[in-house]
Amino acid sequence: MTSFDSLRTLLQRRLSLIADHAFRDRDPAAHLEALKQVSEELGAEHLKLRAQLPPRLNHFLTQASFSKALEYLDSSEG
């Protein structure tokens, strides 16, 4: 099975950024820029891996259901 470590890392980073209210409150513009950057990286990684992704994981990423995508990766790891 293909390793999706980079995808998992990007998903975790994006969700952590969203949850970082202190960063958002302290510097909204930088927070938004960081969120845009990780979202672009996530989109590029999705495109790169698309042919290798299980259909359900691809669906979650296509629909921007990033929490579900991360849960899928974590539950599939076993």
C-alpha cells in the first residue's frame, strides 16, 4: 500500500492552523496567508496522488472534507 505520510502531514497542519485561534487573533493576515499556503500544498499533493488514492479518500479530498480524510488515513493505517 502506498504511504500517504505527506498528505497526512498537510491535513494535520491545515487542521492545526484552523484551530490556532491565538495566531488568527494576533495576526489575521498572516494566519490567512498560512492557511492559503497549506491549502495550495494540499491541493497539489492531492493532484499528485489522485491516481493512487482509494476512491473514498479521493472523495473526501475533492469535497474538502479534510477532517474525514485524516480520519480515513488514520483508520486505514492499521
